[in-house]
Amino acid sequence: MNSKRLLDLSRFYVGSLSHAENDIKDWQNSSLARVQFHGKIDFFDLPQGTTSDDFEEAAIDHYGAYSDAVTEDEDGGWIRVDLEDEPGLNDNSEGSL
């Protein structure tokens, strides 16, 4: 894609699955791009030529989170971005025993 403007992921959203949900539409085995965040996976049908860097930047912006990992499957053609909250955001261990 290589443009200065970030992708608007809301335009390419297909649907979501929680980790415990049955995948009746077989999205896990599709070429859909995916974002894994807060116990669910959101799927996106990205435009041709979208790079993993483009998708990662758009996901970070869209979810307001940090990238933990980016995985590309060359055979299946999908890109997965794993996101996490700001490091230490939910860390209540400070000062406790």
C-alpha cells in the first residue's frame, strides 16, 4: 500500500471470534487478516497490496494498543497482529507482597 495515510480498519472489518467460540465460517483457515487482542480475534478483508507494516500500524492506531507480535503466513496469505495493553497498565504488584 505504501501510503502516508493509515488504513481505516473499520472499512475492512468482517467479524470477530472469541477464543472459545466455534468458527462456523472457517475464518481461521482463510486468507483474512486478523488482530488478536483481549481474548478475541477480529478479522479483516484487506485491500490487495496491503503490507504487514501497513496493517500493524493501522491496528495499533485503531485499537490504541501496542504491537506484541506480527506473523505472516506465506502459504495462507494472512497477516496476524497480536496486540497488548500498555506495559504495566494492569500491573498491581507494585508495593504488594
